[in-house]
Amino acid sequence: MANTVIGSSIVVDGEISGEEPLVILGTVKGKVVAAGHVSVEAGATVEADIEGQNVTVGGKLTGNVTARERLELRPESKMIGNAKAPRIVVADGATFKGNVDMDV
Amino acid sequence: MADKETVIGVETRVSGEIRGGEDLVVKGRVDGKIQLSHALTVEKGAVVQADVDVRSLVVSGTLVGNTVASESVRLLASARVVGDLASPRLIMEAGAAYRGRVDMGDIEAARAAVASRAAAKPAVGRTEVARESLAPSRVPPRVAAPPKTAVLAAKAAPRFVAPAGGEKSGETGPASPPAFPRVAGAVGAVAPPWAKKKVRRR
Amino acid sequence: MASEDTCYIGSKTTVRGQVSGKQDLVVEGRIEGYVGLESHLTVEEGGTVEADVEAAVATLRGEVRGPVTAQRSLCVEASARVAGRLKAPTITIEDGARFSGEIEMDVELPAGVTPGNG
């Protein structure tokens, strides 16, 4: 269970920083810095750089991702930006444009 | 996510603006601005330092900033609140600590006043984000000292905030909660419309 | 409240000037001016106080205009219509009460929160 949830009709314009799981269903513009898992759910729109332990993208993401452990792009996801993580999973059906850096 | 509710968790901090059409529960910290067509709950232990425009507000934590609530404001026993409140209904429990100006009359005027004040000051959250994204990203401690930009701006800001809906001067700096000008014999000075018509003798 | 040590201002009585004392005071009528009590002030529903008010404890159910300072506690009950500045260590406002003005209490903010940069 995520401790922080940004609901589908919510827009956050700014920075979210936290040390607990974060689930985004709505819109986030700015920056996300998380110590834990960050999940951009299907239907979510994120225009922000994301930093987290594990980052899962199911929605639309424009921004750079730095995952300390793992980045996963799910089938319906759309990501534009650079990905940096030791492990990266891009599912069949995911759209991705950007550089990949797995050398952490 | 069965219940339609946004939660800012205990270990999470948002700097900037949150707006939307669902309930928001803050358990962590929010600095900036909150605008909702629904309810805001500031839980015990939470800190909200923001101008707030919502339908209803329930506070058991700390809130610093000006609030407009079109339905109601409820300050529970553990609430610590500084700033102006505009709402047709205000409930304050014993134990709640509050300092500020209350307006239960013209909510729209108060809302316009808060909006113009917010427009006049630099968008707090965005500035901070821009600054911080230049620095190497680190997870800041939960209750970090406010960024320098905000502190400086606050120092430059005037100490007084014109009463909501009252006389306005060209406000620039961030809204600071009202200081209390000691109006000698404030009787009638703040009398609302309903008070005026009942002056007849018994 | 119905102690024999209680002073009543009846509903057909108006007092203009200064009211001070150590007895509890219940206002069903009208007071204009200044009220300074070392005891409990109750403004009943229908009662009107247009005055600078100081009391140990204040219970407001009627119409009050003026700064009200209570040494111990202040309660604005549902039927009250109050305008002015309220000051007390503990203030209660019931649902339904009408209030306009300022509230002044000591607010202890947690570390890292200052009223200046909201």
C-alpha cells in the first residue's frame, strides 16, 4: 500500500520528495525525488524528472528517470526522456524515446 | 485506490501547488498552495504552509497560511493554525490554537483577495523547484529548513496583510499571517452586516 | 449558573458605562461600555453586550460587539453573534455561531515552521 497517492483528478505543480512509496494517478509537473518505489499509473501524466529506488511507468512520462534499482516501462506506457538504472525492463507495447544508461 | 482520495504521506513533502477535484489528506508536509473543489484534511503531525482554497477544511495538525473554505472550517483540539480564515461555518474545539482574522461573510471577496495576493507574489513552489533541481538531488530531511529564496522573500515582505476583502494596498511579498494592530475600541470596526441591523433598542 | 451570588441584567434593562466585579454576571438585557470581571460572564441568547469585555471565563450565547478577553476560557456558543477581537488561552466556537473579527491565541508552531513564509 502506497503511503502517498496523487489521485487522478489532482495536479501537483512543484516538487514531491519523500521516503515512502509514491503512486501517481493524476498529473505531476516539476520534480519527484523518492527514496522508495515510484509508480506512474496508467492514465497519469508526469512532466518531471523522477528519482527513486524502483520506478514503474504505466502512464505518460516526459522527463528523465534515475532509478537506483530498476525501471520498468509497462505495455501501455509512453516515456520521453533519459533512463538511468542498473536494470531496465521495457515491455512489449511500451513507447520510449531517449537515452538508456545502465552503467551505475 | 478504491477510495478517491489523495494522500501526502507522513514521509513526503510537496513544495509547489496542488490542485484538483478530490479529497486531499495531508499527513506529511505541503508548502505552497492548495486548491481543491473538495475537502482538505491536515492530520495531526502534518504541516501545511500554504494558501488554501477548498470546499471544506479539517485541521488537527499545523496550518500556516490564508484559507478560504466555501463550506466549513473545523479546527480540532490539536490544531495549530496561523492565518486568515474565510468560511461561512467555523467550528473550533477547545484546545485548538489559532491566530488570525475570521470572515464568515463574503467568501467570494475573500477568495479574490487571496487570489490577487497569490498572483502578486512570486510562485513560491516553482522558484524553489528551479533552484533545487540545479543542486545534486538528495532526499531532504522531512522538516527541512525553508529554502533560502523563501526566507529572503519573507524578510522583504511587509509585516501586515490587509484584511480579507478589506482595504488593499498593492501587496507584493508572500502573504504573512496578520499581525495584530491593537485597535483601541475595535467595537463596530469589524461589525459584519448582520450586526449592523440589530442595533435597535430592546 | 443560578447561584445566589450571580448578578443578572434582566432582558428589559440596559446598562451604559462600566460594569466591574467579582460576581458572576449573566446578561439577558443590554450592556454598553466596559465590562471587567474576575469571574464568569454569560451573555444569554437575546442579551447584547457592546463593550470592551474582560472576564475570567466568558460564555457567549447572544450578541457581542467589542474586544473580549478571557483569562481562562471563552466559549462562543451556537446562538452567538460576535464581532471583535477574541483573546483567551482556550477558545471554543460552536457550529452555527457567527463570528467576525480576530482571534488571538498563542500558537506554538513546530520547528521549521514560521508564520513568516507561508
